[in-house]
Amino acid sequence: MLAPALALVPVLAFLASLVVFDSFTLTSRRSVGLALAVGGAAALAAALANGLAAAVLGVGPVSVSRYVAPLIEEGLKAAYVFALVHRGRVGFLVDTLILGFAVGAGFALVENLTYLASADHAPPALWLVRGVGTATLHGACTALAGLVAKALADRERFASGAWLGLAAAAGLHAAYNHFVLTPVASAAVLVATLPPVVAVVFARSERATRLWMTQGFDADVEVLRALTSPDFGSTRVGRYLRSLGAHLPGETVADMFCLLRLELELAIRARGLLMAREAGMNAPVGDDVARRAAELRYLRRQIGPTGLAALRPLRPRHGRGNWPQALLEAARY
């Protein structure tokens, strides 16, 4: 029982602490569980890909470990986190950190279970290094890739962020596998370095969350009032939408009106949900959220990329993409 505990428990305990310290509960347990499952699937895919790459390239296990596996494994793990960032399903650095670490943790759990099955008589020190060092490395690398991608995506440079994040994660993984330090020393460095980095991310994200809850609220309410005003045609929003009618079909402009109204309503409701959580209250989310989310997806498809770009000046400036919708959907479970 000692070997499984040393190999599996430390990374799960660290992940649990991240979830507990998420004061606004930005990530649901369901999303964390899904991220763990995705990481486990990535570990199985990586085992096959590493073997295939070794055969194709004609290299040995050491070269695979140092130069091939880091790129393959970090690419497979980061793909899911990048998809979440690109689709606007994460709002702040802290939920990117948690879900990225969860993917890496799932990867490490499957990898360590495989090692347990094949080397169950290994000394406890090996399982301690794998459970604390290697498993934490997988979580930290995926979280790092996601954080870089998210930080640059917030500046509308997602592609650059994804490539830079992947390079940073693969580079860190490769450096670890070169054994510049002893395995025990490498694990100690990771354990000493990760908590301060996590603390900085949590602090920055909490400030950003509070800013998002307050800064854009008045602007969003103003636009929503304009949309529902009897004098809508004479408002700034109405005039802008009418100007788009000279270049776009009337039904597209009508879809834009509906989309804008839905996005504003959900962004305001998401702020209210976070305010309630901060006050220690459990605010219920209505069953209409799923219907509204489906309607949003339909409207975005109908409007298309060109129409969405034209609508950007009116869309919630602090809406953070699809994240308010994702937050409300997750709160239903």
C-alpha cells in the first residue's frame, strides 16, 4: 500500500488544495474530473506515440526521454487546455492553472499506475520521487503552457501564446529529463518553486476577478438598457446596429441584436453568481441557462466570424469570451 500512496497521493493532494483555495469556485468538480480523465487518455496516447517515434527515428530510450517525449507528451496534454482557452471556456489565470494542473495530474496518475504494475518491488524512494517530482512536473508543465496561452489570449495573441506555452512546457520537461540535478534534488526544487508561483497566480487572478465583477458592470447595464429601451433606435447602440444594416442582411442584424442581449444578460448574471459566492451564499442558477447557451451557439453560427467582428464594439468588454456562459452552465451541476 505504501508504493501506490507515494506514487498517487501527493499530486492529487496538491490538486485538491488548488481547488479548495479557489475562493470564487471558478472551476467545478465536474470540469476538474473531466480534465483528469483527459490527462489519463493523453498518457495512453503518449505511450503509443513515444514508441512509434522511437521506431521511426531509430533512437534509444534515453534520446526519447530527453528530446522526443517532452514534445509529444506536452503537446498531447496542452491540446485540451489550449482548446479551453481558445473557446473562451476559462476566464482567469487561476482556472487555467487548476484545469491545466488537473490534466497533468491525470497524465501522471496513469503513467505511475503503469509503472506500479511493472515495477511493484521498486524501493519507496523511487515512488516518492515519481509521486512528488515527476507527477508534479507533469501538472506544472501543463499548467505553465495554459497560463502562457491564456495570458497572451487575453491580449488577442492566442496562437503566439500557445506556441510559446508549448515551447516553455516542453523545455522544462526536457531539462528535468536531462537529470542535471539528482531526481531527489529536482523534486525538491519543484516542491519549493511551485507554491510561490501558485500564490502569485491566485493573487493576480483574485484581483482580476474582482475588477471584472465591478469594472464592466455599469457599461454592460447601460448597453442592456439601451437594447430594451422604447427609444432604442435613437441610442448609440441602435444607431450602430442600423448602420450595419447597410452592409449585412436584415436577419443577420436581428440575430446580432439577440446575441448581444443574451451575452449581456449572462455576463451580468455571472457577476451576480460570483458576488454571491464571495459573500458565502449559494446562488441557484435557473434551468434556462442550458436553453440560452444553446441559443447563443446557434446565433454565433448564424452570424459568422465577419458579423461577430463587426459586433465587437458593442459586445461585453469584460465578458471574457464564452466564460460567463461556461461558469453558469457549470454551476448547474
